[in-house]
Amino acid sequence: MQTKPRFRALDLTLIGMFAALMAIGANMTSWAPFLQVAGVPLSMQPFFAILAGLLLGSRLGSLSMIVYLLIGIAGVPVFAQFKAGIGVIFGGTGGFLLSYIATAYIVGKLMEQKQNPPLPTFFVSSFVGIILIYVIGTNYMYMAVNYWLEAPMGYGTAWKVMASFALKDIAFTIFGALIAPRIYHAIHSSPYFSRQQKSIPS
């Protein structure tokens, strides 16, 4: 009977690397405080979450997002504006943090449908990812501010606030889809990944 492959050194390295990139991407406003819209900081986290799914696949991509989330919940200040703790998850932006796990997983699953994915697959997967982030994150924000943060906001207003970020995220999504193929093929053509893929049960 086949068993799931164990984590190898490179697996752990890639998971840790993307967890670190998420922490860096969360805190752009630390160096540029003006990069905020309605009190919500701009970040590169959607870009890195989608890239994790594109490059690492569903398993490692989603695990890197889980590790990032657990590090922040444990008290390390890796969330936006160097915040930490489980309270952030219940704040207005908590849904976006949760969405990164689902996004990396779904994007990775889409990438895994083809052994040698062409450029259109990278674009489709990337835009599915950014749509998923916005749908989960914005709906969660609406529920948070209306039901337990006691700061009523209309549903349309919530989407208008997030529309302010759309242009930036669409631009980064396109950029990620364009640069990912070369990195992807470089990683997955290595002997390490070839052996790993053969060991994964179908």
C-alpha cells in the first residue's frame, strides 16, 4: 500500500520561504504608511499566496500559508502592521488571511491537472486565486464589521472599499502569471521534484 510522501528538506525550505514572503508582503505599509485604503493596508500577500499555489502545488502551497498563519497566531508579529495573535483572525481582515490557505490549495490543484501546464493555465489559475481571495475576504469583512465588530457597513460599501485594491491586485496577478512558468519549470524539472512526483499516490 502506498503512503503519502514525507516532508523532505526542500519541502520544509519552500514552506518556510513562502511563509517568510507572506510576512514581508504583509508589512509594506511599515516602510510606506500612506499605502492604505480606508484603514486597510495594501500588501503583496495575494501575490505570494497565488505564487505559492502556482509553484508548490496544493499540498506545499497551502501548508506554507497554514504555517504563516500559525506563526502569527502564536504571537510572532508577522501580520499586517506587525500585528499578531488570534484576535487578528476575528478582525475585518481576518477573512483574507484565511482565504490564502484556500487560494494556494485551489490554485495548486488547478496546476496539478496538467503535467506540463501551458501559459494559459497559469493565467486561469492565478485569476481563480485572486477572485477567491476577494470573495472570501470581502464577505468575511462584511460579516465581521456588522456582526461582531459593531461597525455597520453596507454590503455594497464593503465591495467598494475592496475595489480600491483591485487594480493593484490584478496587475500583480498578471505579473505573477507571466513570471511563474519559468520558475515553475526550473523547479519541477529538477531531479528532486521528479522523484517526489513519482512517489505521490494517484
